[in-house]
Amino acid sequence: MARRLKDCGFDVAAVYDVHAPAAEELAKETGAAHAKTLAEVTAAADVVFTVVTDDAAQLGVFAEGGDSLLTGAKGKVFVNCATITPSTHVEVERRAKAAGAASLEACMASSIPQARNGTLYLMCGGEREVFDRVVAILEKLSSALRYIGPAGTAAQVKALVNMVMNINTAGLAEGLGLGAALGLDLEMLREVFAQTGANSQVLKTDGEDMQNRAHDCYFSAAHAAKDSGIAAKLGREVGLNLPLAEATKQQYDRMVELGLGGLDKSGVAELTFKGRHG
């Protein structure tokens, strides 16, 4: 995203990462400062993008004490792209407002290539006025920009997107795994899937990788487990039974337990093909 914005003529003022070498390398490439603290990022930029792993990390960078993006944050806008629980986005908005700043959730669908090319699908939640303040930047990152509603609503939609995607991924892995066990030609099977009701976006992105055990990570199994958990929790909160979401979470949790959490989500096929990680 930083590279894309730099290409579009924006000044990338500072970059920060808990893995300092990554931030240092990106800083050199984009001409940005390599910030050693979160407060340095806020001091350097008018608009700050965050992409973190989970709720704890999000609340950590927006801590109400110590090193925090909220230090000297008056007048700044934070655009938070992580897939986290809706309530955490609401809490971050509250903390930002208390510091005289504004926040917007910009939940991402797609992955690294789309971020680099400015073709992300971005679902945004927060105050409309805040969205309008940064829309010119977001339009350079997204080919499908959508304002959803108040804080938390975009995160709800993103949770559902990932819930359905993960269920589809796990289902495809079972179908291909069973096909392999039956001795079917998987090239043929994938073609038939693509021409029938078994077709899906996941088939396009993950089917061949499942067959060939090519699980270079674009969206990790560990993140799939986390995101399936977010959706399952939302279901429980409104009193819905979501057995497929729960079962999918169990599959991805098992990958993490087996030390496979760093594989791409397509690696769930390692649990369904005979002779792999049964």
C-alpha cells in the first residue's frame, strides 16, 4: 500500500513495523522515515494507515498510555485496515475522538498483488465526514470502494466475507481431497467444478494450489482461523447457530495446532488429501 501511494504521488512520511528490518527496507525504498516509535509516525503524517494482526495489536497501537499512535494525534486521521472484531473498531474510534483525532475502518478484501496495484476491495465504516476527508487517497488503493456505515459495520461485512470465503475454501479442499482419493483426474475435476454449481472465486484462486501443494502465503491459515472465529462469535451474540463456520474454524485451528498456520489458507487441503497431514 505504501509503494502504491508513493507511485501515485503521495508523500509517504514514515513507516513503522514491529519487525524493524521490514520497515527499514520499505523506508529506504519510499524515501520515508523509519519510525522507531508509534508516536513518530503520528508526528510525521496527517493520515496514518494501520494493518495489524488482531484485536490486541490494534488496541496496542492505539493504547491510552505509553508509546501510542494517539500521542499528539489531534487533527489526524487513522485508517485501520485490519480484519478485527467490530467492537474493537468502535473502541478505536472512541479513543481517537478522545484524542481529538478521527478514525475510519477500511477493511480489505484481496491480498498483496491488489494492494500493490491499487485494486483492493475496501469496505469502510465510520463517520461519513471522515470517509469523505480521505476518499481521494482510498480511491488510489481501491478499484471497488464502498462506504458501509457507522463504525463497526464494515468489520461486520468483512467478517461475513471471510466466513463465506473460508467455508468455500474448506469445502473445496474436501471435494478435491475426495476426488483424489477416488482416483479422479483433478485437472478434469476442477474443470467440471468451474462449469457447474461447484464454481467459486476460491476455485480460481486456490484449486490448482491445493492440487499441487503450492501454499505460498497470501492469506494465512492462522488469519483464517482468527477470522472464522470473529464470524462465529458474531453469530453467537445474535443467537444464531452457524455450524459450517464453526466447523471451518476447527479445520483452521487444527492447521495452527499442527504448525501449519503460516501456510496460505489453501493449505487446508493438507488436512483432506490422503497421505498428507490427516
